[in-house]
Amino acid sequence: MAWDLFSMAVIMYEAFSVPIIIGFEVDGPSTLMWLSTAFFALDIVLNFLTGFFHDGHLVMKQGDIIRYYLLGWFAIDFLATFPFDEVFSGKNGATKLTKITKFGKFLRMMRLLRVAKLNVLVQRIEDLFASQAVFIGMHLLKMVTVFFLACHWSACCWAWMGHPTRHYHGKDGPINQATCEPGGACEPSILGSPWRRRYAVEGETIPDQYLLSLQFAAGVITGGDPGLQPGFWLERVFVITMMYVSLFMVATVISQVVMIFEKVSDESKVQNELMHSFRLFMAAGRVPFELQQKVRRYLEYQFRARKALQVRRFEMMDRLSPTLRRELLVHLNKSIVQQHPFFKDMPSEMLARMCCLAECDLCAPRDTIINRGQRLEKMYFLVQGKLQLRTSKIKSGDAEEIEAPGWVAAASLFKHGVAPYDVLSISHSELLAISRANVEDLRSQFPSLGAYIEDFTVEAGPEGFMDTSIWNIRLSRFSRSKSIIRGISMRHL
């Protein structure tokens, strides 16, 4: 990723500097040019050693890699990296460039071909972020960058055509600005010399000339006032061409911006319609206000969870192949179920199957998950949120709270019984449930699971079957306290 980020930086530098060097016929830093050439030459070598994906399959055979790269990006990378300006660096005298040298410098435009790889590099960076805000920001940044490069390249082309030697072959020197009409051309006719002489700016600094060119290019592309007028046929052809191209480019950019903001607002529109429908439904059914508020808060939570891909992931799972779905479920659930000692050392094949059998539930505040006296059939892992556990021996004000990560009703996997406590959801919570039926199903598929349970029972003892994570924490604290007391007693003796 660091290599890709550095590649993007170098490509953007060349996309900005090369047009200026060609358009205004100036010399750029040779050190940076050689560093860029060396970097991308090394990149070509690495591409011959980098595998690729074909129909979702990773190809690592050297012969296939070479063939794939030669038929793909190699031609663009080679033309964009070859130092044409140094190869054609003929000189006449000390400083006067020959036509060969100018041709070599013009071939330096080949470096701009590498801009085509920017989209691939940006997509790799987008894969690192799951935030919708980052995704929208990257898309807007791409459009702004494309628009800026279009204006920049057009400005440099306009500056190249505006050089006095491009069309004017007279012996007169630069036009005196004092004789020019304020804000207009210095030649009386609509036809005349190139714009840098026509507007008497050929003696100005390169930055001033560049800003004038950029103003003209932005005006032509956006349909505004360019501020400058073409003076001869090549400039007119360029302006007409840019008007046609800008029509499609501006339309594309505007449509992309509209699509992005419509995509953001679509989910909000659907949520507002859903909330309105529920409001009418509950009003017609004379639902108590407190229950209406509870429903509304849960729908709002589901909307936020959907944006965070907690709810939507159930929809996305159905789009995957069975193998990919299994691998993804194992990755998502493995670290959660391994919080309990029983699953921590379970063989990988059994653990993977159990991760696929686990079910995910979303709970709203005040939802009752387990009632005291209820027959326990499922064990619940708390993925996020907060639960409250109330036993018959304590008051509700002294109830224990379980925060993620944690679990409850673990004993239900190994023995029949009823719950000696109530479990309620304090906040919006996400639970992962594993039932005794899942364990029996796993035992039927893997007969060795029975021996694993017996070994676990012998090695872990009663501590291994702690019913909730609260009691497990208490037990660990009690064990540490006994160790500390034992150590103090030994030192005292």
C-alpha cells in the first residue's frame, strides 16, 4: 500500500510538471526525472514478479505472470518510463536546442499515459476503508482531480500554441502593453498572432502566463467567459474541440455528483417512509405512546446498524457462494465463540462448523432475552451492547451487567435445566446464539466431539462450565485473591 501511495504521488507530480515543461518550453529538475524513471523501472521489474487474479483464482506461475503483464500494462509502463528526452538530447552549440531535442522533449508526454493507472491505485486504497463517508469523499476527490487535470492540460496546450514562433514570423519584437486596449487584444483585427504576443504577455513570468492560460481553459470547459480570444487557425480549432469535449465532460461530472448524493439520500427516504408507515399503523391500532416510542427507537437503531453493515450483512451473505459464506462466517464468529473455554481449544473443523451454525440476533432496549424459570436451550454471546442479569437472590437495583465481550446460559449446551435468572437488554445489542441442537448436530457429524467434551470436563472441572461470563470473572478474581492470601501467609510464616 505504501508503494501504491508513492506511485500515486509520483504520477500526480508528472501529470502536473510534464505539461508545463512542454507547454512553456522550460526545463524541469533532472534529479526528480531520474528518480521517477528509476522508481517506475523498478516497478516494471516487480510487475513481472507479481501474481494476478483470473476469474477469482490467484495465478502465481511465472510464465503466466509474464504473459499477462506483457499483454496488459507493459506497453504503457514502458513508453511512460523510457527517458526519451535524454536519448534525444542533441545540442547545437551550448544552449540552443535542436529539433531532435525538441522532439525528445515532446515525447516526454508519453509519461502522461501512466495517469490511466490512477483509477486502479485508488480502488486499492478504497478497499482499506469501509466508511461510506470515505467512499463518497474519494469519489468526489477523483472527480475534482479529473477536472483539474483537464483544465491543467488544456491550459498547457493553450500556452504551447500561444508561443509567438508558432504562427508569427515577423521581425517586430514584443508588443508594448502601453499601446494595448485595457482588457483586450493589442491587435486591431480579430485575426492575428498567437495569444501570448497578441495580448502582450510573452514578457511576463511563467506563473503569470500559466494563470492566464488556466483561466482561459477553465472558462472554455465550464462554458464561462474565457477572457482570451484565439488569433489564428490552430487556436480556433483547439477552442472548438474543447467546447465539444467539455460538453460531455461537464455533463458526466454533474451526473456523477448527482448520483452520489442521490445514493446518500435514498436510504434516508426509505427510512422516512418506513417510519411514517409505522406511525400511521400504530395510530390506527391505538398503540400506547410508550410502545410507539420503543418501536421508533428500534427502527432508528436498525437504520444506523444498517448503515454500519450490521443488519445488511445478512442480505449480503445470501449473495455469496457456500464456500465464501462459510469462510466469512468463520472469520466473523470465531473470535466471539472462542471467548468460552469450551470453544477455545476445539479442533478447527468442528469450530468452523459451529461458527456457521451460530445465529445472530438484534435486541432493542428492555427486550427480555431469558425469563427466570424458562427452559434453557441456547447459549448467547454478547457481540456488542449491554445486558442485565437478575437472579432471584438479589434485587433488581443490584442486578449485574454484562458488557461485550461476554456470554450467558453456557450450561444449556451441556445439560437440561431452567434459568435461575432474568436476562434483559439494556441497550441495543447484538447477540450470537448457539443452541444445544447445534451441539448435537455437530456431535452427529463429528463423533470425536463426544471424547472432546469428556476430556474438557475432566481437565476444566466445574470452572470450565461457568454459566455466565460474570461468574467466570468472579471466579478468576476469587482464585487470584486466594493466591495472594496464600502468598502473604507463606511470607508471614
